[in-house]
Amino acid sequence: MIDILKQRFAAALTAITDDAEAYLDSIRPANDPKFGDYQANLAMPLAKKLSQPPRNVAQQIIANLNIGDICEEPEIAGPGFINLRLKNTFITEQLQKAAADTERLGVPVIDSAKRKTYIVDYSGPNVAKPMHVGHIRSTVIGSALARMLRFQGHNVITDNHLGDWGTQFGMIIYGYRNYLDRQAYQQNPVEELSRVYKIVRGKIDEPDEETAAAVLNETAKLHSGSEDNLKIWHEVLPYSKDEIDRIYRRLNITFDYTLGESFYQPMLADTVDDLLRQGIAKESDGAVGVFFDGDEVPFLVRKKDGAFLYGTTDLATVKYRLKKFKPDAVLYVVDFRQTLHFEHLFKTVRLLGINDVELTHIKFGTVLGEDGKPFKTRSGDTVGLNGLLDEAVRHAESLRSKEAEAITSGTSSAAEKIGIGAIIYADLSQNRESDYVFSYDKMLAMNGNTAAYMQYAYARIQSIFSRGNYTPSADGALQIEHPAERALGIELLKFGEVLDGALRDYRPNFLTAYLFELANRYSSFFEQCPVLKADSEELRTSRLNLCALTARTLQKGLELLGIETVERM
Ligand code: ARG
């Protein structure tokens, strides 16, 4: 909708200024329905530029504005705001278009000129350690962004940059040699490896210098190609990958590529040599790094002992990706604590003369427990991700008995969708840069900005359909009369512009906020406008069609976030 308005304003502005584009962003949904549905706040800045009174400029704009098919006569308010009220006929027309388009709900595919190739780098857990709650944010935020970009029509490549080559393997290999219980390992390799990992971790933390040195040695041997260590690496890696894949399946997460750190090992020596040759990196004390003015720490790419680092791998990864995928943008969905790492990485890439690719670190904060400290189990361990998902599903099951009225039927798979949807949604509905408090009760509340509330709204619509013996069809007629219908209709038409807004700064919480508003407007529509008992057959059909479009929009919105709907709750 906003795009149509912008086009009309752009046309009206050409007679007044030659940089119309610069002013169009000030056309926004009105904050208060008193001021209409949309508001254009461009007469004031234009007036300054033209040195004319703003109200006069607003009048000129309106005189040139060809908008009669969309809006009532525009009104000028205050110092020169232009208030726009959409015509009901126009709303109806647009809703009908959206309803007929069951796949895209009227949201156009992005212009081919604006179409980009994105690489989204997300999840990237360090394998061989159990996956914990800290891994969930990158995983769900990255996956949601990838889905949203794809829906817009971009070419999206997802890549899981697994940490499969780090020092944790030194610990595992050392533990494997010294502490492994063969029988337990045969029965449950992941659990046994995790036990062994914890023993070694504990020793290093003690600190036990001898173990620490032995672990470093095992890591170095692995990296220099020791057959024995590579054999253990090849043996344990699949177990831990299976474990991670199980979690991805539960969370509905997929990747086009899983090229872990190990994949880039053969390219690292050249990466460093290239930096040295171009004079971008320097040797200092035997180590090699890129030094930036004003930064205390350099971007290290080779240690004194010859070992390569996380940064070296990331640099090799950038080069490989540029060559193989020719992306316009690479998005790194990674914890804010790695801010400096990515600043250095991006600066180094630019020093290499690579400027034609957007590189963005999409940062996020920490998951906290209800005590406000990083989320841990009672025993102080980090919380394992599988256990966390199980617990959410258990909570979702108990929700059924508590809210027996609301939730009349459910299978365990419904509880799985509700429980896991709750976790995903709770994460995505936060401003990603803030820390957030993990609370099962809050995330599973039936009333509020939760997945359960959206899933419930969706299921409630399905139950209206079954009671009314109605099968939603795409060609249904629609009419807008009641103010609650109008408010719902306008919100439905915002889906596309909300996606644009959410992706402008990669913020899935714009989409959750929209779904919440939509569900609320649906709720007041449902309270005020009888559907199955509407006054006429025509009105009943129209309202059923409005319900159907609402259900589809909720479903599509949740789907883009990676959350499934349930037919009955
Ligand atoms: N394995 C890293 C970690 O757990 C995350 C990887 C993020 N992606 C990247 N290209 N550095 O912190």
C-alpha cells in the first residue's frame, strides 16, 4: 500500500522539486486514527528548501496529487501534515487481490533490478560440545531472516559455518585417550563424549597446567595432520553432527551448505601469504596480524607457533564465498561479543580491495535466566538445547489441561509445535540487540505477544470454518463496512510493507509486532462483528473471507519466522 502512495506522491512532487525520492520516506502509517490512515510529513522539509510557507507547499502537492481512486480528499493539518484516509472501495479492492493470491497474499516479488544474492551465515555451533541455549539466537534469527529475504524474492544461500576445527577437539581427543568409558561410548557416544569433555574442561579450569598443555598439543597435532588425531576427529564428528541435526529438525532449520571451519584449512596458508605480500599484514614478534590505527589489538592471522586463528578462517571463507557464490551481501548472525572480530574482518576485506559486497554483522544479546544472569541450570551448567526444547513442549502440554476450554484437542505433535514455536517466537520478538529473559510461563502465555496467541487465533478461525461448514476459496467476495472490519482490513494490507521494514535493518521483531497487532485487530473484529450469525448471507461470506485472509496472513507470518500453526488447540 505504502508503495502505491509513494508512487503517487513521487509523481506529484516532480513539478515541485527534482529530488522527490528524498522525501518519500516520510509517508508513513498514521499513529492515531484521528489523523487518517497514512500521513505524509514532507511539506515542512520541502518548504525549507523552497523557502515557502509549509502549508502552501502542502497545498501545491495536493493540487498535483492524483490520488482520488485511493483516498478521500487529503487534509492539511497543523504546520503542513498531509493526512490521508483510504477509501473503503480501495481497501476492498486490495483485500480481494490479496485473498485471490493464496501464495503471496498480494505481496509482489521484488523488482528484478533490486534482487540480490544474500549469504546468511547463522548457527555455526562449535561441535563436539553439547549445543546450549546460547546457540538458539543465531539459529532462529538467521533462519527467519533467510526465510523473509527469500519470500521477498531474493536469492538466498544459507551456510552453517560450523566450529569443527577448534581447541575443543584437542579436549575431546585428550579425553578420548585418557577418560573414555568404551562401553558407555558404544551405548551413547554423544553423552559419553560430553562427559569426557566436561572432565577435561574441569581440569583446565582448575587450572591443571599439565592437562592444559597436553590438550594444546593434541590440537596442534590435529592441525598439523597427525593421522591418529585425524582418525579420532573423523570418528567423533558425525556423532556430534547427528545430535545437532536432531535439534535442527525440531526447530525446522535447514541449510543449503554446511561448510565448517575444517573445510577452509587448506586455504589458510595462502590467505596469510597473500596478506603479507600485499603489505596488509605485518609480522610482529613472530606472529602475523593486520594492525589498525587506533586499535590496541591487531587482527591476528597467524600465531607465533604457526597456528592459524578464527579470523584467518573467516577471511578465507569470505574469499571462497565471493568466488563461488558472487553474493551482493553476506550477513553474519553472531553474538554481539564478536563485534571487534567482525569489524576487523570487514576492514581487512576492504584493504584487500573488495568493496562491492555488503558485509553485515547482525548482532544479538544474551539469553538470561529469571535472575537476570546468563541462563544456567540449577547446578550451574549451561542449559542443553534438547532438554530446553523438551521442557517447552512439556509446558505446552500442561497448558492444554489448564486452558481446557481454549484447547480442546491436541496431539503430542501439536504440543511440539506450540512448545517449540513459543521458544522461537520469544526470541524473535525481542529487539535482537538486547538481552532477554527466558521464561517458559511468559513465552507460553495465551494472551500477549506470544506464538501461542497467534496459533490460537489461527486455530479459532479454523474452528469457525468447520462449524460454518465453510471452505475458504480464493475468489470470495469482500466488503468493508464496520470500523472493526476496516481496521482489520488495513492491517492485513500492511503485510508487505512490514516485511520491507523488518528487513531494512534485519529485525524480525518488526514482523512479530505486526502479527500481534493483527491478532489484536482480529480479536476486536471478532467481538464486534458476528461472522456465522451475520445479518445477511452476503455479509457472512464477506466476513468468512476476511477471517480466511487473516488466518493465511498469520500462518504465512509465522512460517517466515519458522513457526508452524496447529489446526486445533
Ligand atoms: N563458531 C562460532 C561461535 O560459536 C560462530 C561462527 C559464526 N560465523 C562466522 N563466520 N564466524 O562463536
